[in-house]
Amino acid sequence: MKGSLGVSLAALLACTMAAAQTSSGRTGQAQYGSAQITNGPVAEYVTDAACTVGWSTSAPGKMILRYGPDREQMTQTANVVDSKDGRNHHAQLAGLQPNRQYFFEVVVDGVPQGNPGTFRTVASGETPIKSKAVIPQ
């Protein structure tokens, strides 16, 4: 009797932990459906007023990029342009302020994927920054 009670409690604890991990709305490995983010997202090209963010996925999917100057208030969104095969994605962020930090995250069906990324725009008039990690278009 004690053995079966212990097994039952262990099973109940395991189910509770699994439910708690999936109910947070964020996935640990940036995946959705059958697709998974395989590269990025990365700020590929940053100017004093704009940024191009790119990432790759294992399968096509419908996404938006949410961003803003505060990690807790990413209220702006950018449309995503997909490559022909639907696995490489890019978003153009415009109207940014010079020399300011921004946060961004990929959102699929209203669910943020992975942890937010960050970049800083260059100072007004400075040379844009191009990342060495560029996602093919």
C-alpha cells in the first residue's frame, strides 16, 4: 500500500510540474507546432532609426515580431517577410530613436517564442552596424 501511494504521489507531482511548464505561454526551445527556431533571431543591420531582424525555422509558420524600448512593454509589432521556402524570416523595424536599447521577440499565434533579444541603435549619423550572423533571404 505504501509503495503504490508513493508511486501515485510521484506521478501526480510529475503531471503537475509538466502542466506548470507548459502553462507559462513560453516555450523553452523556441518551438511552435512542428516548427522550431533553428537560428536567431538576430539584429542583422542596425542604423540610427531602423533595424532588420532575421531568424530561421525548421518549418514555415505565421509569425510577427514584437518590439519596444522596455522588455516588459514590447507593444510595437513588425510584419514578417518569409523566404520562398518559408523557413527564413525577416522583419524591418522603423521609426526607432538613435542610441537607444530595444528588445524584440518572435510571436507565433500570440505566444512569445524563447527569450527576448536586444540591440542598441547607433548614435545619429554614425555608421550602421551589420552583424556577421545574417539569415539568407
